[in-house]
Amino acid sequence: LRSASYWAILLRVFLFLRRIHNRQGLKVWLIEAVAPKLKKLPAVKNKLDKEMSGQLASFREKFGQELTQPRMRLPEEGMPEQDILSLMVERKELDTKHWKDGKITGAVYHGEQTHYDFIA
């Protein structure tokens, strides 16, 4: 009876692992299962936080220079239409410069010139 129970458990484990292997692979599954727990360890968390703050500082330094009148909230008073259109043209030129070099922001763009023509 014990032997049958062990074989049944072994068969269930085998089928479980085979299903994982067929879906995403054992390595991916293991990393997805273990990584969140490793990230909570103090040494790993400190290292990740340090790396993230360095990357954010680098990102702000590189891309913060090109921000055209960044806004954190709506202005108290509206802007004249011509100022808004000028800002849009300036922003389009900056975005297009990076886009044509193969770099884009976190947004997803249509990818064709007609999209940019429509925006401006």
C-alpha cells in the first residue's frame, strides 16, 4: 500500500513537471518561483535598490535635459494656442530624433510618419 502511494505521488510530480516543461520550461518556472523570495532578502534588496537608484539618476540626467516645460499638474491659467502648438512641434522634434535612432519612450507609437503628422 505504501509503495503504491509513493508511485502515485511520483507520477503526479512527474506529470506536473512535464506540464511546466511543455508550457514555459522548468528553468523559467523555477526563476519565477524563486526570484520574488530572493528579492526580499536584505542583501539582495539593498543591491537592487542601489542599482535602481543609479539607473534612475542616469535616466534623469540623460533625458531630463530635453524635457520641454515638464508639468506635474495642470496650470492655473491656460496657455495661448500658439504656445501650445509651438511646444508640440518642439516635443515632436525631440521625440522623432530619438525614435529615428531606435530609442523610444515607454509609450507605444504607431511607427509611421503619418502618425507624427497627425499629432502635429
